[in-house]
Amino acid sequence: MNPMIPVICLLTASMGLGLWMGRQFLRRVSSNPIHIGFHLLLGVAGLEAVVMLMRITPDAVADSAGPSGKAAALVLALAVITGFATSVVARRWSRQSGGMVLATHTVFGTLGFVMFLAWAFM
């Protein structure tokens, strides 16, 4: 079995749940902490799996992630950081500031997911 498949599944599940929560946010439905927790767990587990893949890639060459794998991991890490920042900013600042940080989280998450897929299928 290709070691990329579980990572793709983790990141796809996190992305799907994030998209669903984003739709709920736009409809002004309050967030369920359980959904946020699952999104967090899936995202962090996916990031950790990407970092593990950077050391040993599917063709078993050590440290062969190259610039594209490292860039994907960096952008996914920024998505996790901005996800944490979203909860802090939403509680302390205005709704507009929280929305900006949430939009940044969305951009980093989507970009990191696409970058990972590009690395996985190249």
C-alpha cells in the first residue's frame, strides 16, 4: 500500500470538515466544539504524517521530500497556526478581525492541501 494514501485521507477529511464548517459559518450557524475538535485533530494528524513522509518517502529514499514537500509542510503548519489564532482572535477582537484570520486559515489550508497533492502525485 502506498504510504501517501492515509495522509491523503486525513487531509481530505480535515479539508471536507473545514469546508462544511465554513459553510455553516457563512450561514451564521454557531460552531459545534466537537466539529472544531475533530477538524483540529485531523489537521494536526495530517500535518504530522506529512512531516513523517518528508523523512522517508514512498520510494524509501531518506530525506527526499525536496522543496515541494517542505513547502507543503510549511504551508500546512501555517494553516494549523492560523487555525489556533482564529479561536484566540474571535474571542478577543471584532467579528471582522476574526473573519480575516479565518480567511487566512482557509487560504493556507487550501494551498497546503493542493501543494501536498501536487507533491504526492509527482
